[in-house]
Amino acid sequence: MKITVLDAATLGSDLDLSHLGALGELTVYDNTAPQELATRIADTDVIVINKVRITRAVLEGSTRLRMIAECATGFDNIDLAACREKGIAVANVVGYSTDSVAQVTVAMALSLFTNLPAFSACVADGSYTAEGVANRLTPVYHELAGKTWGIVGYGHIGAKVAAVAKALGCRVIAFARSQKEGVENVSLAELCRRADVISVHLPLTSDTRGIIDEKMISLMKKEAVFINVARGAVTDEAALANAVKGGNLGGLGIDVYAVEPFSTEHPFYAIRQLSNVCFTPHMAWGAKEARERCLAEVRENIAAFLRGERRSRVD
């Protein structure tokens, strides 16, 4: 049994992958370019991936591959239909990053509402000392208590964010595929109109792609803070950038992008240094504890497959 990790660098250099070797002959690649995929897949039974895209074309020449172990909850980077046709098992990992993503979501909201980088910078650059005034209160910042926090997608992460938002004194409203208990359920349009903070926690599917479109963005309050820690393609990124540039959106916190990393031509590149944006490099899922949980689950998924059991299967 041969196991190949195709993009270990995306999991962090501080993780020990060697325990996967107890399950079979282990080969680890930090990165795999698209033109290298077919060759590397052809010579292995199990691949472990995080961001690598597995398309039908990549799988066409594969006769040995038996399993794909996804190091994530989302598996939109895998052509499931092609895997089913070829009898290739696919397993993902759920629940491992709930605390990590919720923590970053709330941190973004707190930073954008409090203007914390600006206050920190005035001390770091010496202006606080030079001015000789005991305090500085500009730029003006606002309390989250009493604000309405709208959560788009009310799974494990959305529910965790809701709990923290309530602890901060926010009213919470939610848009989800089904009615959720313990929270006010509203339409997406109503959520966009009412919320002072909007955070997105949706998987990327045919139904959610582009769900936060120009129309929904136009409904948002001019002072609202919008946060996306789900998938970039669930939003109209150009419309979000235009809303911020035009003063029609109070703040933007983004950790995920339709193309990663985004290029210099991407609409976010031109606004990346604005004081009311917080762009991070798809790191919200990756607290060390979360990555360790993820890798442990991946190992168990592979071990279960080798025993002939179905565990965390999505194929």
C-alpha cells in the first residue's frame, strides 16, 4: 500500500506526517503542480490532499488510485462524479476547524469594529508619545453590544460564532437551508438588510456559488462589516470591492478567495491596504490544534478504508 501526500506545505511545516507511514509506504511532496499530478497519482493507492484540484482529466489515466483523503471539510476541489465512476473512495474531515475559524471570524469583527490596527500603529510609530496627550479616540470606534450579527450558513462554525456573538451582546439572525432552533431564522435578503455584521459559513456548491451577489450586497447597511471565511466563490468579489471603495460598506474581512492566492489584477488587490479591510491568507482553519485534529482524522479515515469500513465518506 502506497500513500502519497501531494501538498504537505499547505498543512504547515510544524506537523509530523510520519505516522501516516504506519499505514503504508509514505511519500510526501510539499507541492504538486498540475502537470505533475497524473504521474504522481498513477503510482499510488491513496493520495492525501488539501488544496490540489483532482479533475476528471487527472483521473483518466489512473488505474491504481483507490482513495482520496481530503484534509478539509470542503471537497469542491475533487470531481466526485469521476471518482464514483472509477470506484475511488473520497473521505473528508468535519468539525476539526470549528473553534479555529470561529476565533478568526470574531477577531476580524472585533478588529474592524474597534479599528485596533490604527490605535496600535499610533503607539508603534511614536506619535502617541510625541503628541503628549493621554489618550487618542480617533478613528471613532463602536461597540458590538446591541448590534445585529447575521450568520449565513448555520452549521457547526456558524453556531459557534453565534454563541460568541451573543456573549458579546449581539442579536443574532441566521440564514440556513433549514430552520434552526435557538436563533431567529430569516431570508438572505432580510439578513443583508438588517445585520450590522454579516459572516459567511457556507460550503461551496452549485446552490451557494455567487449567493452573495451584487443585489444582496446592495441591500447591506453602509456601516455593515462583511466577513467571509467560507469559500471565495460564494460571493461576487468585484461587487464587494466596489462597495468598499464607494463607501457603501463599512468594512470587509476576507480569508478566502475564488482564486488563491489572488493576483495583482484581482479586485481585492487594489483595496488591500485600506484601513477598513482585513484580508488574511486562507489561514482561519489552521490553528495548530485544528491542523493536528485534521491530520489525526485523515489517518483514521485511511485506516478505516484499509479495513474495508466506510468512515467520513462523501463519494
